[in-house]
Amino acid sequence: MRTLNSVILILGTIFSSYALGAPCVNMQLQTGQTNIDFTSNPQFQGTFTVKANTNPGGCDFFIVFDYGYSSSYVNRSLKMSGYEWPYQVYKDSAGVNIIKNVTDASSNSDILSGTLPDGNNDAQVNVSYWAALNMTNPWLRFGNYTEYISAHLYRGTLSNYSFVSSRLISLNYNAPKRVDVSMVASGGAFVLGDTDEVMNFGTLSAGATRSASAVMKYNAGYTLYVSSTNGGRLKHQTDAQYIPYTIKFNNDTVGLTTSPQQLYRVFGVSPASGTSIPITVTIGNFGNVKAGAYSDQVQLTIETTE
């Protein structure tokens, strides 16, 4: 006896919204901003336009930035003959979320992402990014810094994507020569804009000493000049009576005059914390002088050397 088994073949069609072809045909990455110049503004807002024919179907996309000539997104920087000026690219104006390379990105916080809706012959979506020069230390070496960085467009999401195209963007910053001096209490740290320091001796006595510090930050060297309103003497508030004093810069006694005289001429770039020069003033012997308030004003003038 033979046993018969029958097999039924079911024929059918599975319909897909992408059945007529691949979604997002002829995708393009466009931008009119192929050069970022930080010279007039250390912050820059740019915009990409992603376009495609989405009649076959819409799609997700994302954009990332590579490292340029740097080794990682962490140390992105503009370059100039061995010098570097840090910068970064962000997906938000607050500078919180860094746009990373595709190999480093782990979430949408690390990329510029969007969706092209289906059913449009010329669908387009604009996405913005922000580039910011790091101005924490504006006394880095003066000169023209440049860099090139590429933006890469991918179709899909971080879990499933394919490369589409790239756009090359140049970056530039012409760092100006800069020098600043801060007058602070002895051993104090640099404070931008703090240019006055008062040495109050109270009731004067010969041998009394007060001290302060001049802290310089510079990126093209500095030349320091010093002068005194009363020629290195304390003058009575109303009368032509004087009390002598000595002043030392870096423990070297300087004879002050009313005309500026050069103290130092230095080349190069200051340390990040600045170059500090200790200043010491000691009251000399003054004998029998008229009672009252005595004062002098010592002025430091600083300019770039290079």
C-alpha cells in the first residue's frame, strides 16, 4: 500500500512601500558656507540642506564631522607651524553636544539627524550646527591658523546606515598680537582688567615695605616701561615736600624718573598663567617733614615686542 502526501504551494505578493525602488533617490548634501572665518567672531552658526527625491519613499539621515588634521574629535584644532588653536563643532548653540565622527557616535546627541518625508520630488530638510573657537586662552601665538574638516552625510540611523556624500569646509582664524598686564596683590593670579594696585603704608616710617605683582600675558613678546609721577618720591598732598622710596622689580632696584624707561624686552608667548614680576617698595629716611598725606603714582606701560 502506498501513502500519498500532498504539498500545497501558496503563491502571493508581499507589498512594500519601497517596492518601486530605493528610498531617497539622488540624495545631496548642500551648504553655501564652505569657509568658517573666526577672525571677527569666535562663534559661527552654519546650515546644511539635505535634499532627495522621496517619491520612492522617505528616509532618515544623519551628518557627522571627521577630525580634520587632528587625531580625535576631542583635540580638534586649527594649525599654524607647530602651534594649535582649539575649536569644536556642536549640534547646539550652548556648546553642550559635540558632533563626532561616525565611528565615535553612540547616540543622536553625537550627530545631526533628520528625516526626509516621502512623496516629494524635491524634498529638503535644513539642519544647523555651531562651530566655536576656544577662547579660554586668547594669548596663544599670534598669526594665521587654518584647518580643513569634512562633513559626511549618511542615509539611515546609527544602527543601520550607508554613506552618501561629503562636503569639505575650511576654517580660518587670524589671531591678533595681544598683550595685557594685571596689577595684583603680591603672588596673586592674573585678572584681566585689574590694572590698579594700591600700596597703603598707613603711618609712614622709614624702612616700611609693601609689595605687589605685575602679571603679563602676551603672544608676541612684551616690552615693559615704567615711569613715576614724582620721579620716585612720595609728594605731600599740597606742598612741595617729598619722602624718598626705593622700588625693586624682580629684586632689581630701579631708579624712577618722570619719563618712561624700558625695564624688560621679551619675545615669545607667555605661560598660560602669565609671567609674574614681583614689585617691592621700601620707604627711605625722610627726617623732619610736614605732616599730611604723601603719594606717588608708578605707571607701567606694556606693548608687544614682535
